[in-house]
Amino acid sequence: MRLTPRTSLALATGLCAVALAAGQPALAESGGPARSGQSAPAAPVKGCLPEGETGVYLSKEGTAKVTFSKAFRDGLERAGVTVEGIEPVRMTDDGTAAVMPIGEKYDTVEFPSGRVCHPGGFRLTRQTTGQVYEVDNFRVLFMAYGDSKFLTTPKVDGRPDPAGELTMLNFSVPQAFTTGEFVRHNGGVGPKRVVMTMDDQWARHLNGKLGTGFTHGMHLFDTDIAWKGLPTKPFPTTAATPSPGVAGLAAVADAIRPGLT
């Protein structure tokens, strides 16, 4: 499936409309995803899902790949910082990118916020000081209008940092659907390039901990996403006034569903 410019514009307009209508943090369902004795056991990955539970998510499986920008790579190199993946995220392309599995065995939607929890991440180590900075579990907030975000509570030298949850980066959901990049690829469907920029919170935190010189709005990653297969536990029907996060995620779910069958 490939969206034409006309259908892409219509989708982007619909995404914005959904967000503008979203004002109350309520769902038709109460509580989090229910357990299902009939679902296949989840991969025993530390993080979002207890072993044996299947999460509510956009697709049954799939892959996401982030390619680090030159500015990000150069900034780490100048500070003497190396990068490695934390399972199930792994490095690829000679350390210039990272890939991770996505889908119901790894991720789950948190209600009523609509944030999607992803296990794993990456470890940054400053060679001169031995300081270790970890992003191990992060949450994605899809917003149909305005900035979508990645959020995490980083660990420094193995301990959750007192700064608490930080916004790592920002991206645009409509951008993913209006650039002509929303196509079938990698056995699934999704955007081949979503531009992600560094948030001021994470830039200042990394600079203080690792001696980097990052800035707010800096090009950080390009992300390729391919969702595959209808999920065992489909995204639920939302209330008339869901939270903005649930509204944004529902819009994405509606957009990709025809390509999952």
C-alpha cells in the first residue's frame, strides 16, 4: 500500500482533527490490558510486560530501526562516549544504527495515557570517566497534532537518576504520513523515515552527565517502522473524549490497519 499525496493530506488532516477533539483522559474501558489465557507466551524480556502476558498494541509484530544522525555520532565521539544496545535493542550498521522488535510480545499501551512502553534501549559509556548512562525502557507518546515524544527515566551508574522522567526527543506523527514514505516495506507497512529531534531536557541532562555538547532541536535519529500482522488483542474502542495520547495512537492504528491484513 502506498498513500497518494491526496490521501496522505486527508490522513494528516484527520489526525489533527482527532487530537483537537481529545480533551478528557478517559476510556471506554477501565484499567489496563486484560490477561488472556489463550495468547502465546510473551518473550521473557525485562520491562513492559510480565512473562506470559500479551500486550495491547498496534500490530502483532514488526521492526523499528533508528539511524543516528551525524551530529549525534560526532557529539558522542568528541566526548569519548561509546554506545551499545540493551536487549531487545541491538546495534547494527557498524554502530551507526539500532534495531528493535516491536509488537504485542514486547510492547503494551498504558491506559489512560496512551503511552506505549518499549523494553530495552541503549547504554552510553564515557571512556575517560567510566560514567555509564542507560536508557532501559522508554515510552512513546503519539500525538496526532503537535509534538510526539519519547520519554524515559535514565539510569546513571546503575541507579535511576533523581531527575526522574525526561523527554528525550520529539517527532511529528503527521510528518510520517505526508512525506510519501508511508509504504509497504520490510514485510510490513509504515513510514520509512520519521525525523526525530533532541528535546532540551535530554540535551541538558546528557551534557551534564557525559560532557557532551548537544542542543535542543538537534537532528537526532531517523526512524524506519514496519508494523506486521493484526494483533491478538486489538487496540480497544476509545471513548468519545479519550486522552490526547490515546487519540493519537488510535489515529495511527486506524491508518495502518488496512496494511496489516
